[in-house]
Amino acid sequence: MRVEDFRGEAARVIARHAELESDAVERMLTVPPKPDMGDFAFPCFTLAKKLRKAPPAIAKEIAEKAAGDLELLRGAQALGGYVNLSVDRTRYAEAVLREAVSAGEAYGCSRDGAGHTIAIDYSSPNIAKPFHVGHLRSTIIGGALVRIFEALGYKVVGINHVGDWGTQFGRQIVGLKRFGRPEDADDLMSLNRLYVKFHEEADGAPELVEEAREWFRRQEAGDEVALALWRRIRDTSLDYFKRIYERLGVRFDSYTGESFFNDKMDAVIEEAHAKGLATVSEGALIIDLSAEGIDTPALLEKADGTTLYLTRDVAAARYRHDTYGCDRIVYVVASGQSLHFRQLFTVLKLLGHPWAKDCVHVNFGLVQGMSTRKGNVIYLEELLDEARERALAYMRGEIEKRLVLEDEETVAEAVGIAAIFFADLSKQRIKDYRFDWDLAISFDGDTGPYLMSAHARIAGILRNCGLDPDPDADVAPLVEPEAHRLVSLVARYPDVLREAGRLYEPSVLANYLLELARGLHASYAVLRVKGEDAGKAQARLLLFTAVKQVLHSGLTILGIQSLERM
RNA sequence: GCGCCCGUAGUGAAAAGGACAUCACGAGGGUCUCCGGAACCCUAAGUCCAGGUUCGAUUCCUGGCGGGCGCACCA
């Protein structure tokens, strides 16, 4: 008896009595809006036309026939134009919990993506400058997608297409040469100071800007002095970025940034010529995309012969496809870049790459209001520090029955990051949103800390109930509606991950976890463990173990720590 | 100006074209000697407007209105 057998039986029984194909019925099955209405619902509206009967009458007929034909299901009832079917709750709990607990950490994971590789390009900051909060959203969403697809069995290549080439490095070099000491190149804070200094000075001194351009020209021309300086600045910056990624719990398989593709662009240009796509317009080399429904042409080369963002992305896409053999390339980049990616994918198609159709722009809206007390636009580190402070203040000030912890600072750091991550991941990525500290950090409401607390609360039960959990416990005592609700939620988890992956939408998972946590809290007063007889206590422990496992798994995928105590 | 995207209670979010539009925060009222009160229960409040397709529209189409973003030598 497996979890999907219940749905399978529902489909079979309905199919038999409605004279339809089982597969078709299975696709039509939905879930009733309220748990007491049943576990599966079959809408009879489409049958109405064919049978020339009213949907409620059809439902009644099917329900009556089906009622005597059930094995794993308990009831078939007509309601409105629906046939509602209920599972045998004990057998369902048995199937769900046994499967969840025996799979352990792997519960919810599937092999759907076995044999497929996905490259996910995310975060991709400009590293001459400090990590700006503007890049945070891509980092958060991209990181979650990496873990979602891994859970679905895909091989995932996380790529950070770092902006490590461009005029900004020329500016950085001038700042260093004019206002700093050579050793400042090894310290990011000094570099930042000098970068700012450059901009202050350059305001009234255009020759500085020209000097910066000259340094970048030397870089592009392969001048060893310029390249050595660039390399040193780049390494200092990358080290700093990697430290921040560690703090955020984000890992990349590749840091092939823009500079990596410098020697791979000529091939793109040549091929565009060979395919007869490239034309010269206003001195620049372009591909006209108007026949493809895009008014703005794709620029391959500026009038001065240097290449552009788009050319580099074409080279990068080809490199990724060839190197990783990936059958999908996902770009987690803000919606503002939509035109760019339409152009990119169209150019790839015109260049004759059939896999262009497997490139996806996973876009997302703008975040407003992400600033610290100091105000202004801010850098990520300051934001994370403030998150930790606010989390600590909240824990000390608002929580009545909090545990005494030695590692309060560590917990606060995790809570702060959870608050920021979840505020982002709980919303549909396409939408703009306003970040609000109080809303994000509260332990009440739809927040990361709320989910963490649900997890810690179960951990508390397991810790304090005075029992050794029995993984083979009999589930028969789980008769309460609250228990059934939790079982159903646990059962849904694998499909939730699939849906999140299908839509590239971590919020599907985030909202599911909220539902699970609420279900847990709603059951908490009813499903006591301590002081109950051994049978009930063990059954409930089994249920809570499964819920805790799913919370842990889901939170980990979202990039949020699930602590035992907080 | 043109193009793309977004409009759901005061606020933040959910609803493959399906049942009475769901949930949270905030507001108002209540519960419980609570294994972690970081809880639970109740109440008030909503689909931007006008048409259309459909047995059925928050969802799809058309046109408005409001907001965001983008529109060749930056990335």
C-alpha cells in the first residue's frame, strides 16, 4: 500500500462508473476546499453535456455506484456537481507516515530529473563594488531553485556570472594609483574607500575619467601591468564575496565571470557574419530582430569595436551548453532585463542553436524599502548585521517563555537571515514588494522565524515528552481531524516540490510550509504526547516526527536553518 | 509615444477556468494550570472599472484606469 494508491483507486472507481479512462479521471481529480468534505473530488460538469443531465444528478449516480466498490477509500458522496471521496484515514496515515519516516531526510525528493542537467545563473554581482542589496533577490531565489531542482533529482550547475570586467576596474586602478598605497589592493575596505574617492575627485576632473578609460583599454589590449592590477583587485573582491556567500549559505559550482569569455567572443561575431545575420548600423554591428517581433536590434559590437553584454552572454550560453551538456539554462535575473533575454534567446536561435528554446529567464520584481536604520541604499553586510541585531532585540523583548540559550547571537544570525530570505521567497517572484523589518522579523505571521519556531517546538516535544520514539508505532490512535489534516499535508510535500520546480517558484514551497506550521499549531493542544497512554503518545510522536522532517527539509531548501532550540 | 509586467479586505499574500474567494498581520472580542503562550477560537472587512467567451471567470479575451520596468553602443 503506497500513498499514490489512494488517488489511484479514486481514479479507477470513478472511471469505471463514469465510463471514462482512468488517466483522464486522474487528471481531473481535485481536492475539496474543506477537509471534512473529503480527500479527492471529481467534478461532473464536463460530463453534463455528453450525458445531457444536470451535474448534481450525475454526481449522485456515480457516488451511489462507487460507494459499494471501495477498498482504500471509505466514502463516496455527491455534493453539488462533485463526487467527493474520502480515504480510510488509518490506512492513509499508515501509508503516508511509514513512507515519510522511512525515507527520512530524502522524503519529498524524487528522481524526476534523473539524467538531466540544469545550469542556473544567479547572483552574478558586479564585483568591483561591495555586495549591494540589489543582487540579494537573485541570490536568494536562485539558491532556492538550485536546491529545489536537486531535490527533484536533476544535476544542477550553479553559476555565478560575476561582473569582473569593465570600465569600473579602470576607475578602481586610478583610485589605487592616485590616492592609495600598493598594499591597498589586497584589502577590500581600502579599495571601496578609494573607489569612492575616485568618484569624488573625478567630479571636477574629467582627466581622471579619461585615465580610467585608458587603463581599461590597456586591460582589453592585454597589457600585463594593467592585467596584473586587475587580477589583484579581482581576487580581493572575490574573496570578500565568497565570505558573504558563506554567511548566506550559498554555494556555486562555477565563477566563470565576464572576463572568462573575453577570448570567446570573436567566434560569436564570426558566426553571426557567416550566417549573414550581422549588419552595420550607425557604426555598430547589430542583428536586426524586427522579423522576430523585437524592435530593438541586438548589438554585438559598439562603433569603437568593443563588445557588449549581449555578445558575452551568447558566448557564455554556448560555453555552458558545451561544457556541462545541460539541457536547460536558467537565468535568475530581475524583470528589468526581460528585453535583453528575449534578444539573447532569439539570437541563439538565429545562430542555429535548437537548445535556445530551453533557455529560461526566471524574472523577478523589485524590492523597495530594503535599507538600514542609517537609511540610504545599503550594502548587504550592513543589512545582515542589522537583521541579527533586530532578531536579538525581538527575542529578548517579545518572547515570553523563551529558552535560555548560550548561543543567542548565533541563533539571532540565523533568525535574521530567515526573516530576510522568507520575506522574499514567500511572495511570487514576479511581483514587486516592499520590505518591512517588523513584518519580516516577527515570530507571528507569515515569516521565516515563525516557521523556525514551529520546528523548534516539535523538537521541544520530542525532547521533553520522556519517550523514545518508536518508528513502527501503530497509527490507529490518530483519529482526530487535526491529525488527518497533518497527514494530508505531509502527503502533499513531494508534489509541492514538483510544482515549485515546474513554475520556478519557491513561493509555492514557502506557502506550503506556512500551511504545515499552522496545521501543527492548530493540533498542538489536541494532540498531546506527554501524559497520554503509550499507544496514543507513540502514534502522535510518529506524526510529529514526519512533520518535523518536512519542515526541516523545506526550510533547508529555502536556505533557512531549522534549529532544535531557539 | 511604443513594448513587457503587476492590480484580490487597512496591510502582506493564496486560489491549473470550479463548490460559500483562503490565510496571515493589524483591529475588536474570547479560551486554556500551556510537552515551548513563539498557541488556539470567534467577529468585522475584499477580486480596479466596462464589456466579452463559458454551464461556471480573481483566473482567459478586448478596451479603459492606476502602478512598475524597459525601449542600440552601460551591465
